[in-house]
Amino acid sequence: MARAVSRKAGRPPGGINGQRVRDYPQVSIRVPPKLYAQLASLTRETGMSRLEIFIEAIDCFESSLRTSRRRPRSAGRARGTARRQ
């Protein structure tokens, strides 16, 4: 009889590339209920973890900053001012 492959007990590592999340530094933030609901919705719709969503969001934000630095600035906008939506 063939023996079943035994697995380790507990949850599998949930980090990027199978790393243990326990080894990651922790960051704690408070968010408004609407943002928390958006994050929960994104995790359900995409199947991505919160960590993966935050990594994608930060990478996207960093990329947009690099792109905005390459574009010539308009004369009417002062340097360093935040964009309001």
C-alpha cells in the first residue's frame, strides 16, 4: 500500500515566496471603516492577501511618483504640493 505524504501541522507560510510571516517586521495602522470594507472586498474579489494588496498598492504608488518626476511640471502648480481628489 502506498503511504500518504505527511504534511507539517499548522498553517502553511503566508508570506511572499513561502516565507514565514512571523519573520516580517510589523506595521500597525488605523483605517476608516470604509477603507477596511474596501480592503475586505478586494481580498475576496482577487483572492490576494492583505499583505499582497498593500505591496501592490505601494509599488503602484512608487511607480506613479517616478512617472510624475519624469514629466515636466506645469507652471501653475507649486513643487511639493499634494494633489487633492
